[in-house]
Amino acid sequence: MKVDTLRLVDRFVGLPLCWAFTALRWLVQPFNRGKGLPIPQRVLIIKLSEMGSTVLAYPALAELKKRCPGVELFFLVFKNNSAIVEALDIIPPDNIITVDMSSVSRLVASGTLALWRLLRERIDTSIDMDFFSRLAALIGFIVCRGNRVGFHRYTSEGLSRGNLLTHRVLYSPHVHTAAAFMSLVLTLFERPEDEPHYRGSIPADQLVAPKYVPSAAEIESVRNKLRLTGAPSEVHPLILINPNSSDIFPLRRWPMENFAELCDQLLKSFTSASLVITGVTSEASDALYLTERVANPRLVDFTGKTSFRELLALYSIANLMVTNDSGPAHFASILDLPTIVLFGPETPRLYSPLGGNHRDLYSEFACSPCVSVYNAKKSPCGDNRCLKAITVDAVVGQASTLLNNSERRDQASAIAICDGAIPRAKTIHPVPSMTTKPVLTTNKAKVT
């Protein structure tokens, strides 16, 4: 199903239903007076879309488990976004509930089954992390009779979704998304009547990135697939190119001709490097454009060649990735892969990856960011000059810096591992050394 179709359904079906259920809530409210809110024990996280921001939700989920050690977490997500939830390993696999949005009929059928399952789970707390989606607000109200946490617009202009929450959090478009998600969890431990929520500071050391270590079998599988494409996996450096972005907002794409020129310059600057184009099968046309335009055997098309776990394994053996502002930038953060992220219509102040091993290029246009949760991420712009202003030379310069830093880190790590100082973990866990303020300063791109 197309994203614009979902927007229309959310607006013309979701909005009337939100107000209808709001009226129902007002009618039954007198009968519920005196009933206290429960202590969170069976908590539903609603985060239907955007795989990248699911990584940003990890610190909040870890904080919830820390404060409520016996809590059982459930996660509701679109089926095509569920792989990252599984990889984060903080939700039991059986508690990851998916909705298939590939067509209207499948959306209705799978959504009905998901609701039925959630009703049977007797959820006592729902945390809506889908910002201002009416569908998510309705689901939370239907399946949960206890704590219902989510963002509320209060007096702001923007997307209305009635009054279905017990804990209404004031969304601020000026704080990093990881901090916004953390505020949803922290609100559970404040008095619900003390609005607006969340009125408190969120220290940077609470926004801890997860760490993922792929299995040896996944790494070997990726190495074998790289060999089959003609890209030796043992080369140095191995540079990943992600020229794609989510269908939710295609305006985030840096021009393909810029990516072609970038690949050409990187291959000339690093004569022993191999470049690997990543993406799903549907994005193969972009990879074909690059390989034909550059015409160098050290640039290979790897789109559609991996499972999600194998993609993470690929990140673990790479030395650098250049990507649009999209999910892969956040996936790279859980493997500490040095990454250059190209921002334009959205800002790194809100969506920069966690951790410190990345460079965010952002041209600081007066009209950027032109999308927000208040306009359903629908920009009136048809010409992303803010991205075009990021020059190829600026990206190459940052690539050289990160590769040099990466080489020094690899040498230090190799020595430490030989000495037995660094254990080889195989689970996801908070890594204090990866914590950082979500945005300190951004590396301004050269503006032409």
C-alpha cells in the first residue's frame, strides 16, 4: 500500500473515529472515577513505521525494563519493519505483533488479528511512539484500559487525534527523537494530572545506543556472497554506499549523479578500496545506474542480496558507509560503523544516529527542516536544493577523516584483543562508551 493512501485513511477514517471514541470516553468517565491506574506490567509499544527511529526508541525501552524489572513488553509494528525489532533483542520474539500493509485487504485482515491478539493479552499500559498517527492512538485506546501514553498536541497547530490518552506528553520539535521517546517512558512515573508531560531533564547518558554483534555464520555468509559478486570481503577499505531512502519521504535522496561522482572519486582516492551498493531488491535500478555510470569492477551491486541479519553482518566488516538520512544510518550505529549521513529536508538535531561514530552533513537552509510530525512528513518542496548543496568534495573529505580514524581504531582493537582486553560479546547491551549527546554540533556541508 502506498504511503499517501495510508495518510488519506489516517485522515478521513482515523480522525472521525478518534473523536467518536473521545466522546465515548467522556460518556463512560463518570463510571470510572476512583479507579487508580495500574503499575505497568504488560506494556504494549506501538511503533508501526520507520525502522530507523525504532533504534532511537531503544534507550527508552531499556529504561522501562530497568525501572520495572518484571515488565513484559509487546511490540506492534508493520511487518516490513519488524526485522529491526527482532535484532534489538529487547522484545520476546513471540511478543512482536505485525500488521501487513502491502494491500488494503491484508491491512484489514492482519490488523484485525493483531487487535484480537492484543485484547486477549490484557495489556495494562500502552506507549504510542508513532507521534500523531490516528491509527496508533485508536489501537492504544481499544486494547488498553490502563495507562495510555502518547504525544498530545495541546494548543499546537497540527494533527489532531482526539483525547484518548491518560498520560498526555507535550511533543517538542526541538529535542532529539531519542529524548522524545524517553519522555514517554518517564511520564509513566509522574502524576498523570500534573500536565503537561514530561517536565524534566533527560541526561545524555540515558540515551545509550544498543550494540549488536552478528554471528560468525552470518559474517561468513556475507563474505561468501561478496566473493560471488566479485568484491573480495578482505579488502581495505570496504565502503558501503546507500543511495536510497524510505518511501515515506523520497525527498531525502541526494542526487544520483552526486553518488556516481562520489563513487568515482572514492575509487580514485583509495586505490585498494571496494565499494558495495546496498539496498532492497526494489532499489536495484539505482544500483544499475551507478554501476553503469562509474563502470569500475571495484563498484558492485549488492542490492537484494542479503537478509536483514546479513546486512548487519556486512556493516560489521565494512570500514565506512555513506547514506541518505534513512534507516541504515541508525542500523550502522548499533555496529559502530563509521557513517556519513546526508541530511536536508530533515535535521540531525532530531534524527542524528546515536553514538559518536558518524558525521552529519547538513547545509542549514532557512527552509529546512520542511517536514515534521505536524504535517505528516509531507513537504511542499519538489526540489531538494538543501541536499544538492552538499558537495561531493565535502563527502570525500569526511570519508578520508573517518577512514583514517577507523584504521587507527582497528589497530588499537587488534592489539587489545590479542592481549585479551576486549571480550567478544554476542548480545545486545548498553555500551556507555557509545553514549553521546544526540546533537552537539553538526558538520556543515560546503554550500555552493
